Amino acid sequence: MLAELDDADLAILDEVVCTTRSVKRGEALFRAHDTFQSLYSVRTGSFKTIVMHRDGQEQVTGFQIAGETLGLDGVCSGRHNCDAIALEDSTVCIIPFGQLEKVCAKVKSMQHHVHKMMSGEIVRESGLMMLLGTMS
């Protein structure tokens, strides 16, 4: 999805990405109710996002692979509403959301990219709701 950003925009994004983080298989990148601070771009590996039902059962809500973003669920309330669990040893780039917002205010193509990511998440969630609604 970064293909629409030019080299100058990517250089600015590189300045925002503070660090990378390694997450071992089975470990959580974040958990439901954790304070939202950053978005995560999967660099290597893969993740599943899950929500826990009151009875303790796990419901998988998505899978993310290299190049995809995690953490958008926390933008709305300031807290994550799911767990993100590494399916294999993985690495993510950490993108502090406050810094990303400042960049978006100056670089319209970056703002457009973030809007597209958020829109994609809405579409994905809508599709998931439709799928769950048709299950019996």
C-alpha cells in the first residue's frame, strides 16, 4: 500500500518509525484494553488478531502478513479492542501515532494513505460482520 508514496514521503515516514520490535511466536504484540500509542507495520512474519468471548473462547478476527498494518483498532477509543498474537517469530516497525498525525498534517499524500488504511479496515470489518451474520 506504500506504492502511492514517493521517495520523499517514504523518507519522512522513515523518520517517524522509531524502532522495530521482535515478537516471538505465541507472544502478544498488544492485548485488548492496552493503551493505544502506535501503529505497527508487519515487516517479517505474521499475526492473528483475536477477541475473547466471555466464556473464554477465542474468536479470530483477522490475519496480518508482511506489509500489513496492525493497531488501527485503537484509534477510536484510545485502547486496543483485540489481541495481536504472532503466529511465527515476527518483526514489526513501530509508528507512533502522534508523530504520524503531525506528518499527515503536513504531507497530504501521507494523510491520504492513512485514510485509505482506515477505510480498508472498515471494509474488512464490515465483511467480517457479514460473514459472521450468515453463519448458523
